[in-house]
Amino acid sequence: MKFKKGQSRNPNGRPKGSLNKSTMEIREVLSLLAVNNIKKFRRSSAGRSS
């Protein structure tokens, strides 16, 4: 099926600010990585004193 010039099946497109799946997955992985590293840092620095 061909479309008229300038028209498609979804004329409104993706809403502004919406994320695609890969962006959401990357953010989740980075968040988990940060949380795990903070826990390790706290454990390693807990025995040290200033």
C-alpha cells in the first residue's frame, strides 16, 4: 500500500519525551550498577577513619 506524499499510518508520531525500549533498558542497567557500586564503596570505607 502506497501513501500519499507527506502522509503515513501514524501522523502524530511518538509523543515528545517518550523513551524507546533500549533507552529504558540502559537506564535500568546504569541505575543497578550505581546502586551496587555505592554499596561496595560504603562497605570498603566503613572500616576507615578520618
